Amino acid sequence: MNFTNLVRQHWAALRALLVLTVITGFVYPLIVWGVALLPGLHAKAEGSIVDVAGKPVGSKLIGQSFTDKDGNPLVQYFQSRPSHAGDGYDPTATSASNLGPENVVDILPDPKNKDDTGTQSLLTQVCSQSLAVGKLEGVDGSRPFCTSDGIGAVLVVVRAGGIPAGKITAVYSVNQECPATPFISTYQGVTVQCAQFGTDYTTLGFITPIRGHAPAHSAVPSDAVTGSGSGQRVRASANLPLAVGEQAKSGFASVSVPAGSESLLLEVDSMLSGGRASGSVRLFAISSPPTRLTA
């Protein structure tokens, strides 16, 4: 290859670089920016900001908690779906727990360490959250495979010879640390014992979840007890024409339409199932100025 051909090839490559830089670095971004300014798209391009009385109060794409300074739910608001993103609803800290349906055994806290709270299994997290939501909303928060106090109802059944057909020699309620009283006293005629910290009972026998007597379909929907790994949310909305003082109900909560409101704007995250909203709910009373009831 002579010098002239080498220069020609490099000059062609340089021209291609310059053209692509102009197209992808300037022209394309300017086109996208221009499209984003079109009516109907501009608000979304700016982050779907929610303004109330002329002041930005949040984004339609980011959930939030409605709790007091101690973390207790504020009953006057609809409660959003739990979020495990950062400290909750943090879009910069999205993650996943990788916990699955077989994650049913808690890591018990060390009774000698008052700062050790242990680690709840996915099952216990669901059970405790369902119980808390049920108590808050005045409905039955019980679920299958949960104890009455919101712990995963799981036994480890020890059998002779370590085989499924072996005689039962011991039974432990692995999520109830001593001196707790096991949620059932006996299993197939064998006394159920509480669990001791530091013992890996899963190596001793067979993990046996107990269904219990809870209804198959809990009054607390699944979206209320399973946490999202994202700070974002799906949005669905509808305008509900309601009379002043009429109750608008969704999920477990209700709110009265204040005087001077023409209708109620309901924005529901997640899904509507059987006429009941599951997930995060936002309510605005359409008035002058608009009254934000919840978000």
C-alpha cells in the first residue's frame, strides 16, 4: 500500500467520523428535543411534574410514602405499594431482592445483641405487611401460611433416617424464637418446639409450611404486601363525577369530595381488579384552586 492510498483511506474515515458526529451528536438530539416540545409530549419530557396551586409537588412517575415522622401510615391518605428502592421510592437506587417463593425461613436475631433484628424471609415480610395493612384498613389481614401474629408459619420436621417416610422425631417452628409459643402445639402427634438462635434447622429435617385456616383470597391484595424494587410506577387515571360529600372508594380507603369540587381525578398505579384498586393511588379534587387529597 503506497502513501497516497493510505492518506485517501484515512481521509475517508475522518469524513465519516465528522458526518456521524454531526448527525448523532447534534442533529438527532435536536430532533428529539424538538419532538419533546410538541403539545402532549412536553410535560412528559419534563418529568411528568405534578403542580398544585402553581407549585411542583412531585412526579407522576415516582411514588412516595405517606407516613408521619415515626414512619407510621397516615390514615387520611391512600397508602402506596411498598417500595424497596433505597429508603423507599428512590429512582436512583432501584434494585431487586432476588427473594423467591422458597424463601420462607427467617434468620433469627441474636438475643444477646439488642441491635440485632435478624432478617425476615420473604414469607414473613408478606405476612407482617398483610397484617399491618389489614389493621390499618379495618379488614382481615390474614393470609395462608402465615401465623396470627404475622410470621411465616413454617415447621422443620425431623424424621428418622432423614427420609420423608421416616418416623417424626422432632418438630420446630423455625420462625418463632424461644421463648415464643409455637403457632401450633403439635404436628402429627409430636410437640412443636420453638427455635433457638444459631441453629440451622434446615439441615436437620424437612421444611414444611403450614397453610392454616386463612381464606384462600385475602382481603389485602398482593400488591399491598409485595415491595417494588423501583421508585417508578405505572399510571392509570380516570375522572369520577361525584357529588359533594359523596364517598369515592378504591382499595380500602375512601375520601369525601370537598365543597366547590366539580369532580375527582383518580390516578391508580398498578392495576384495578374486580373493581378494587391495588397499588398506589392519587386523588385530586378538581376545583379552583385544585385540592390535592393524596398522591
